[in-house]
Amino acid sequence: MAEESGGLGKVLPLTLEEEIKQSYLDYAMSVIVGRAIPDARDGLKPVQRRILYSMLELGLRSNQPYKKSARIVGETMGKYHPHGDAAIYDALARMAQDFSMRYPLIDGQGNFGSIDGDPPAAMRYSEARLSSLGEEMLADIDEDTVDWGPNFDESLREPLVLPALLPNLLLNGSSGIAVGMATNIPPHNLGEVIDALCLFVEKDGNVELDEILSVLPGPDFPTGGIIMGREGIVDAYKTGRGKIIVRGKAHEEESGRGRKAVVITEIPYMVNKASLVETIAREAKEGRINGVTDIRDESDRRGLRIVIELQRDVDPDLTLRQLYTHTQLQTTFGVINLALVDAKPVVLPLLELLRVFVEHRRSVVRRRTAFRLKKAEERAHLVEGLVRALDMIDRVIALIRSSKDTRSAEAGLVQEFEFTQAQAKAILDMRLQRLTNLERHKLEEELASLLQDISRYNAILTSPKLLDSVVRDELVGLKNRYSDSRRTEISDSLEILAEEELIPESEIVVVLSRDGYLRRMPLGDYRSQGRGGKGVKGVNLSSEDEIARLIVTTTHRNVYFFTSEGRVFAIRGYVIPEVKSGKGKNVSRFLSLGENEEIVTLGDSCTERAKFVFFATKLGKAKRLPVSELEDLTSVGRRVMGFEDGDAIARVRFTSGEDELVLVTASGQALRIDEREIPPQGRAARGVRAMRLAEGDIVVGCDVVRTGRRMFLISELGVGKLVEYDEFSRHHRGGMGVRAMRLTSRTGSLVGSWGVGMQDEVFVVTGKGRIIRLPINGMPVMSRSATGYILVRLDEGDVVADVSVIHENVAEGD
């Protein structure tokens, strides 16, 4: 409510919240309209529009000499844009950068910045003028084609929008951050955009997006690159918002001495080249990009070229996938087609962007035609008067000679001969040379031409189709003058890179301690040794901890963890941390184990040819489960077997459905059976009796009988041997089997048995963390009743904990 308050005038009581809200809204709209968001018609922000118009006023056309950038900035700031000179110069420089603008509007001379992020030279050093395309933005501005408004101090008038024959918003795109909103419009190819506009005009806007996409397939960035997939493009064109994935271009080259290199020749739009090189170097140093030996930036005036040299055995395709994932060689361009329509910010789909520009060009052509019509009619009126005056030249001259002064002569021509005042003035201004027959002929020709123009202008103004044909013809002429080939390729499909594809496949050793610590190490860290060696220290453990399980696998294969509760988990080898020192990470970080649940065995296999998973328990039970039950395992695991009290999984093997297996006990007994005697069962089943055990004995081994393989046995005190499978005849399930190895006090109990080929190797790990890698070739084959020989010499108190086989063919599995 208004109140009178002494001499203070009118006072309006307002709450602080209301005042702040209104003031902030006013400020936000000022930023949106006056600074950050482009006009949908000419695609320019106010500072850009003012720079271009100031350059036109300075006469800096594309065929005129350059002027200092400081002169242009001063002109713009003093007349139209009273803000900091740095902001004006930054806008000017960007309009001259061929790596920022698909079609630069300013022709710069000097240093205007680089793709490495280098800033432009000081404005007193650089020079600029309008480019040819920049002139097209201003064409016909002096023919009443656009609205004008006062400048900041109302001393001058400035255009509120440019005529813009160039569809600049689509060609050069735009980016800006306002208050509460942002715009990010990608650049496009001139020829394709004009084809789309012509199609839109020809069909009077009744066009489907699919038709537009046939001539305008997607953005075209000044730095080239590859757009991955069309889905993001369609979303952006359909709704005004979308995500476009852009990759740089790279190829493989030979770099000499048997080495290869990845060479990058194009990078995604708005990526800083120097920053990209730094990121590649950092990621290579931290191990996320493998095998990089050198990085060189060989870019010059001929083009961009970044060379990444690789080690001899590194796969360039893998390196390229890692570059796409870990560096800016692949980026996402988030499209937000936000622009001002009638001074309001609107997110515009592609068809609406085309419509706004076409309507703008129609308005420009209509206003220009009306302006030219008026000028032609005024000139025709004067020429008609001159021609008629020549028909009565003697009388006209007599009247003029008899007149007292110019004013009376003008009045006499109007009154006596019915000329208009404008015609009378033109007659009086006519030079005597116009009295010749030649000049009369020229006037008659000019009049005929003017009448033709007037007729054509009237036709354009009265016929929407004719108006559209003018708009279309001007666009086609623009295409003929400036069209160029597309720089950015568009790939039909988006290749989704799995994490596994970014990691080189290599052989690894996975070790699990009794305290539940998990780690992996490269297999190459362990060299083969002769039998009887002590091995090397493989794992750093606390004095109370011991090795429980070990397996040799690859980074790309699953490691299966079978638990005391009959559950199974699977994680890829590369997920397990590679630890050079220390005991690794607790397995509970990877698996959701129960309170008293423990890992009892590890499994690894290439399951492509397998049909069943064969489980052998410590108490002699066996079970077959379809291998499909191990697919799509999650972090919560899956139950695969039930147990009696005190029982647990001893060994897991993958079978074909028609294999024979040999079960081995800790006391040295072995039973060979056909797997078909063990019926397939569901996941909750406890299995059936496979082997009858002596009191206190447990199953420690289970192997698939395969041609060309032998049974490898080792005891807890490091004594072992090879035995032919033929030494064991096949029996029915439920038997106690026959002796597989004679055990004594110097051998201790058996740790297990494994099927091996003569070209394979075995990894033997002790409870104290010592590892020895032994070749099978050279080990003598012994009878099943023999004791064997010392394979590993153990320290006092140490025992063999587990064994894993390195098969000659890594694709093989048990």
C-alpha cells in the first residue's frame, strides 16, 4: 500500500523476499537476453552482432585492408557495447578461429589463439576484417530489412537482429551459460543446411524429420572426428536435446624396428590438443593405457598429428580403445538447442529452428522488396516527369526563363503543366545534356526497367510462392558460392566398450590366503625351476596367515569362488587387484559372504565346450549341474549344492557329459568312474555317493581323464609323481578305489591330483607363501604304487598348500 512520507515521496512497503525475487528475475532475464543466449534468427549474441555491425561501419569488408583489432574493439565498446574490452576481444577472436567456428565470420591476421588453448595476441598486435560469409550476415541491412533500436545512451541506433542470409545458428552453432539455463548448439555443414532449408521452403513447412535427415544427417564439426551412432542426433533434432558421442580419428602406422604407433589426425570439437597430450601421458604413466613408449605432437600448418609409439607386443586396437575410454579422444557433446524467440528463451527442435530462420528470411525479403518498391516508384515518378518535360521542352524552358526565381518556376511547373512538386524539382535540377536524343532514350529505357521492377516487386509482395522462390534462390546462390565437403563422419552404430576390452589379456596367478586375502600377479614374474628347488617368495603374509588356494588363469576369464555354504561367485581375473607387495584385498570386498561362510575352492575354465559342472565333496559325494547355472552370476552369488554336516566342496571340474573322472583321497586312494553314473540334479540337491572313504579320509582330487594327459600327484611335504591314467581301471561309483600313491611319514597326506600334459607346467604354492614353477616335461612317469620323489624342498614347518596347472593351450580347461 502506498504511503506519503514527508519529503521522501511515495514509499512502497515490500517484503525482502519479494524484492529479492523480482530483482533476481530482472537480472536473470538481462543476462539471458542481453549476453548469453543467441537469437534464433541470426544465431548471434548481442556482442557478436555489435562487433560485426561496427566492422561494417568501419568499412572493413572482405576486400578491404585489415584494421587493428583494438580499433574494432574501441569502436564497438564506445558506440554499442559498454562492457569490458577483454570480453569484446574474446568474442571477436572466437569468430576468427577456424577450429571454433565451422565458417568464421571474421578474417583475422595475426595470432588469434590455437587449438592448444593458447590465448590470442594482444589486440594491439592482431588485425581483422569481415570474412566473405561475415558480409553475408549484413547484406541488405541498409534497406529497412530489420528493426533498429537505440544504443546504450540513445545517441545512435543499432540493429536488433542482422538480415543474416547465412543460417548462422545452425552453421556455427553456439554455446553459452546464463542464469539457470545454458545453450550448446552444434555446428553443421553449409550445403546440407541449405538443402534442408530449401526442402522446408518447397514443402511450405509440411516436412517430416526423416526427410530432413536424408539431406542433413547430423552436425559437422570444424575439427572433424567421427559421430558414433545416430540415436543421439535423432533425439537432439526431435526434442532439441540429446547427447552426441564424438571420437577423434586415428590410425595405425609402422614406426620402425618392428614397432607400431597410433597416430591421431583429428580430435573432437572443443578439445584442447595440449591437454589431450598431457592426459594421454598421465594415463600411460598410471597404467590405464598400456605399452606407450613415446608421445609426440607433430602438428604443423598441414594439419594435426599426434604420434603415440607402442612397445613391440602391444595391440594398437587395444591402445585405441583405452584412449577412447580414458582420454578426451572420445567426448560427449550435450546438445541444448536453446535460443531466443521473440526475446524469450526456447528449446527448439530442428524443424522449429528451420522454421524460425525461414520466417526471418521471408520477413527480410518482404521488407527489402517493399523498400525497393518504394524507391523504384519514387524514381519512376521522377523519370516520368522528365520524359514528359522533354516532350514540351520549349514551353518548359519559356516558363522557367520568365520566372522570377526557382520557387516561382517550381510553382509554375506544378500549376501550368500539372507536374508534382518532386517532378518539378527534378526538372529544374536537370542538366542541359539531358536534352539530347541519346539522353532521352536512356530515360525511356530507365523508365521501362523501373516499371518492370515495380511489377516484379508487387508480384513478390502479393504472392507467397514467389516470395519463397526468392528466399530459396538466394540460399542456393549462397550454397554455390561457399559450400564445402563434410568434415565429420557419422557412424551408424555406437560401439559400447566393455571394461574387459580395455585390458590386455595376460596370464596371471590368483592367490587366496587362509585369512581371506586375494591378489593377482603376472605369471611372467615366476620362471620355471628344476624339481627339488625351494621356489621364490610369492606373497607377503603375516606370520599367522597361510596360503589356502592358488589358480593360474587369464585376466579375461572368470575365477569361480565356491564356498562352504554351497554357493558360487564369479569375477573376471582383471577385477582382482594386482599387488606387488602386501597381502592384497580381503575377498569380502568382492563377494557377499555370510557370517561364517568361507571360500573352499577356486575354479577356472573356458566353459565354451562344457555342458556340466562336476562337484566332488570332501566326504565322497558327487553331483552334476548344467553349466548354464553358472551364467550371469551376481555379487550375491548362487547356491549350487546342499551339504550334510561337516561336508564341503573339494574339487570342481567342467565336463562334456561323456567324460570319465578319477577321484583321489588324502590317504592315496583313487577311483575312476564314468560321469554318467552321477545323475544331473538341481541346485539344491546334495548329490549322490561317488566314493566310499575310510574313516578320517577325505577327497582332495578330481580329474577329467583326457587323451595325452597324466595324473600329477603331490603330497603336503612336497613329494610327488606322474601316473598314467591307464593304471586305473574304471569302476562303478560307490567303491573305495585302488592305491594311487604310497604314502609315508616323509610324504605326509596327499594335497590333490591334477591332469597334465607333458608340455604343461605346474605352480606349487606353500602355506608360507613360497611359489615354485615346475615343468612337467622331464618328470619321470611312475607306477601307482610308487612313492614319488621330492619336487619342492620346504622350510621347517611349511607345507604344500595348493597347485595350479599352466596348460600349454590356455583355452583348455578341466
